[in-house]
Amino acid sequence: MKALENNVLQALAKGEPYLWINPSMSDGLSSIRKIRFGMSDISDAEKRLQKFAPLLEKLFPELSSSNGIIESELLAVPAMQALSSSESTEHREVGCEMGKLWIKTDHNLPVAGSVKARGGIYEILCFAEELALEKGLVCETGDYSVLANTEMRDIFERYTISAGSTGNLGLSIGIISAALGFKVCMHMSVEAKEWKKSRLRDIGVTVIEHTQDYSTAVSAGRDAAALDSYAYFVDDENSERLFLGYSVAALRLKRQLRASNIQVDEDHPLFVYLPCGVGGAPGGITFGLKQVFGRAVHCFFAEPTQAPCMLLGMATDFQDNLSVYDVGLQINTEADGLAVGQASKLVGQIMKPILSGIFTVTDDQLFRDLFRLKHSEGIEIEPSAAAGFGGPDFICNSPEGQAYLRHKNLENCMAMANHIVWTTGGRLVPEEDYHQFKKRGEELFNVLTS
Ligand SMILES: *Cc1c(COP(=O)(O)O)cnc(C)c1O
């Protein structure tokens, strides 16, 4: 066991793309039942979001077309699929048919422009509800749009919401909290992009800029909040509310798959590729998907080669609380949403029996895929959101991926498979920033194809 772990650590230290298959995945119902949350927790979260929909519609006019529900489309991307498979790849010797490629377009989620709109907004709504119920200003069966009234705002403004963030969590929490009238203080890590910080300042958020990484920003925020009895700290490393907010995506996806007549069962496997930072977003979504689809769904996380914190944590069973610095890496990545040195142990442990595996991608590949998606489908995403595109190639064309398919008896049904790449952010990226991303991606793409 130790020797195996060391092989994984050595592979990660090289900073090259790598696919790790989770040896503890059991997929048995009994192991899924052992998880501390269940389907009823996901349904509760979904019902809460429905109760809040009229309030959200009032606060954010862009939600009027969806009646206050924050959701993204599921989109087939045939041109992206054709472009990706026409090029030679790192693994192509074995190769199987792949089925069909889709994207879950969270890069386009309204209000916050990233996957963080699911968890971050949900957690603040939970806290607002808690306060409103406590003060007797709303009852559980009542109309939650009264939470926008001045009486409620007067109460909210006594509280300060805070969190540590590499950017997008700060944006999502900042936007909803400010809209409800809370004071907001965000602890931003060194990776946070300038535009994300200035956007927060524009809506009245106090931005504290840390010169160190995300874990440091989180603990600084946690410590500061502990001293203030009117502080509410969203703990990205340990929050159950965030986790359950993310999990609702599974119920929404189930309806979208049905509406598109996409079958998901053991002969029609569903592969889902989720960019991973600290683990809450991909973990919550994976938990939900396994509850909904059981062994028919195969979830893989995607991390930068320079910040494979969840892979490191899960491969060592979180024994020594290793961070990526311990294997000589420096979180040197443009994928700010994934720039995390130490993953959530809470999430990692929940993932142990249900996650299929984790792969890593280089920044060059992120930028190439960002460009490919623009070139083929006209869709604009941020670098972090491109991490999942490495997944299908790893699964279908690498020896480790092939071994996984053989082990799961999937070799003969891959032509019927569906692959969903979760594109997790991008909508709010300023034009000039996107232009730079695209330019870098195009140059790398041209080198590869010339
Ligand atoms: C935060 C983020 C993720 C990953 O979420 P975690 O909860 O940190 O694992 C993925 N993509 C983008 C764009 C993000 O901002």
C-alpha cells in the first residue's frame, strides 16, 4: 500500500498529466448508504431553493425567465467532439469509441457566472432563513420574498458574511449577501484575479488581499470571524450547506437528461468530468449524481498538474495531511478556481466509496481546450472550467482508463456512452481577460496542429 502511494506521489511530483483510478470505490449500495447525507437532504435543499425563488427573482431581474431558479443548460457539443478527436492525443494507441460529448454549462450560470452560484448562494439563503425564522419575521410555509423588505434588511445589515476564496466563491457569496443587505468581508488568496476583486469592491464588499495561498486565506477568515459574534463564516473546507447546495445539480440534470431522451443505465453509462479545487463543488455534485444514478454514473475529478490536492489527499487517505508543496509543487497554475494546495478532508472521505478517479491536466491543455471550445462551438469559458475536457481521452485512450472500463465491464457499451464535461465558470470574465486566454490557447493549438 505504502509503495503504491509512493508511486502516485512520484507521478504527481513530475507535474505531468496523470489518471488515478480510485481503488476504494465500491459502488455497492451499502457503502453509499453509509454516507452521512442522503437523498432527503438533497430534496430539502431543492425545496428550499424553490421557496426562495420568488425572492431571487425580485433581487435579480435576470432570473425572471427562469422564475427565480438558477440553472444552466445541458448542451451537446458535436463540433468540439469532432475537433478534439481529429487530433492526435497523448494516449492514442488503444482507443475505443466514446459515444457522445455534452457540456453542463455552469460557465453561464446567472447571477454569479460559475458553479459557485449553486453552493455559495444556497448557504447564504440558509443563513438568511435562519435569522428570519428566529426573529419571527417569516414562517416556514410563508412567502419568502418578504426577506427583501426593509425590516429584514435592518437585521441583515448587523451581520458580516465572510469567506476565504480564490475568486469565484467570493463573487457568488458577495453578490447574494450584498443584495440581501449583509455586510461582506472577503479574504482573497494570492491567485485571485484583479477583476474579481474590483467587482466585489464595486458592490461594497471589503476585500482583504492575502499574499499567500487559499488555505491561508481561509484560516485567516475563519480566525477573524471567530472573534465577532455578528460574523457568519462560510467555511469552504468544511461546509455541509455548501455541499448540499451543490448536490441539487443532480436532480436538475436528471430532468434535463430525460428531456433530451438520454438514457442512463448500466448499458448506457454516463461519464461526468468535474473540475476540482478544494472539492466542495465537484464533491456535492458527485454525491448527488451517485444518489440519482447509482452505478450507471462514473464521476471523475479534474485538477491542474500543479495543484492536484484532492488526488494527493485521497491517494494517501488523508493520513499525513499532505499539501501539494510536500511533493514539490507550487500551485503554479492560471486555473485560479482550482488553485488549492490542500483539499477538503470532509469531502474526500465522502468521495472514497463513490468517486471513480481523478486526472490532472497541464495549463497548456486548459488553454488549448478553452480555445478549441471557442473555435468549434463559439463558447467562452475561463481556464479552470476547461479542466474536464481531458477526461474522455483519458478514459477511452489511456491504459489506465481502458483498465477501468474492462474492470467495470463497459468495453462493449462505450458507443452508447454519454460524457458530460462540467464547464464551471466564465460568464463574468471581462472581454480583455478572455481575449488573452484565447490568444494563449490559439498559439498552443497552432503549435500542436502545425
Ligand atoms: C471553485 C471552482 C471549481 C471547484 O470547486 P471546489 O469546490 O473548489 O472544488 C471549479 N471551477 C471553477 C470555475 C471554480 O471557481
